[in-house]
Amino acid sequence: MSQVQGLLHTLIEKLVKEAKEAADLHAFCAAEKKKTSAAIKKKTTTIDGLNARIETASSKKQQLQDNIADLTDELAEMAKSQAEATKLRNEEHANFVKTEADFTGAAEAVDDAIDALKEYYGSALIQTSSTLGKAPPQLGGAKSDSAGGIMSILETMGEEFRKTVKVARAEERAQQDAFDTLVNENKVSKGSKDAEISGSESEIKSLSVSVHDFGEDHKTATKELGAVNDYVKELKPQCGGRTVSYEERKAKRDAEIQGLKNGLAILESDSPAGAFSFLQLPRH
């Protein structure tokens, strides 16, 4: 009888020990599951946030690069347009210089011719000139009349030459003013575009640093998340994969312990009948 009692004590102690170990393991697994779940959630949130920051910074960087490319093209087109305008302006100015010189020279030549006629015909030409405009000179008339007609024609030619010079000078001023306006506008526009490009380049450098830093943080967070997941896999053999829940296993073990305790109590009682009844139980 004492051997049976000793066996029951041993079985009870073993089951109690197993129960404690199971309870400790369950508490440990529950705590680790809570801790790793929180860590996974935190790392995942961090990674998602870094992905969003990297995407935003990269998108902004690309927009700035595209804008710089557009501004560079605009500056190149502006430079090309101004070069063409400068070439045209130089050609226009050269034509003006030639026109001014030619027609000014022609007007001066006419003045010289008129002076020569005045000197040659003297007072008679002056008197005849006073009658110009009253009646046209007659062919075959006096030399003074013929000279007066020539004088009138020369004066008209001189006026036309000077008028041509005056018009050419006005056109030159207008063309030069238009060219100066274009140059000034291009200068202002170029300064604005250059400043925008410079600002964009500076921002791109800052964004590049941010993308690099976010990338490094992303690598670190990803590595840490991987370590947590690896730890979760290590816990699975002892903390997961069981078809029977801890509560069911605990209830079954508690019932076994209680049954053994009840049997031991019967054996330890002074009642022979009780002992007999207990010894007969396994046969049922």
C-alpha cells in the first residue's frame, strides 16, 4: 500500500511540476507574443512612414529635375532667339548706316549743285526762283528759266533725300528701342530662371540627403523587423502550433491531479473499505 501511495505522490508532483512549467511557458509565450506583435506593428508603421517619405521626396526631386530641364530649354531657346534678333538688329543697323550715308551724301550733293547753279546764274536765277510755282518753266525759254526749273527739281530731290534720312532714322530708333526692350526683358527673365534653377538645385541636394537618410533608416527598420520575425519563428516550436488550447490542456491536467489527490486521500484514510474501493476503480 505504501508503494502505491509513493507512486501517487510522485505522479502528483510530476503533474504539478508540469502544470507549473506549462503555466510559466504559457505566460512567457503570451508576454512574448504581445511584445513581438507590438514590435512588428511599430516597425511596420515606421517602414510604411519611411516609404511614404522616400516616395514624396523622390517625387518632389523628380519634379524639380523636370522643371530645371524645362527652364534650361527655355533659356537655350531665349538665347537662340536673342542671337537671331541681334543678328537681325546688326543687319538693320548696317542697312540704316548705309541708307543714311547714301541719302545724306545725295542731299549734300544736291545742295552743292544748287550752290553751283546759284553761283553761276547769280541774281537772275534768284529772280527767276521767286517766280517758281507761279508757272511751269517753258521749254526753249531763257537760260535763267531753265536753270530755275532745274533748281526746283534739285530742291525737291534734296527734300526727298532728307525725308528718306529722317524716316530711316525714325525706323532705326524704333527698331533699336524694340531690340533694347527685348534684351532687357530677356535679361530679367534669364535672371528669374537662373535663380529658380539655383533654388531647385539646392533643394534637390537637400532632398537627396533626405532620401539617403530615409533609405538608411528604412534598411535599419527592415533589418530589425526581420530579427523580430526570426525570433517569432524560434518561438513557434514551444509557443505555437498546438491543436489543443492551453486552457483545455490545463483543465485536463488539473482533473488528472485532482483525481490522483482524491485517490491518495482514499488510500490514506483509515477505512479499509475505502482502500478496497480505490483498488477496485481501475478495473471498471
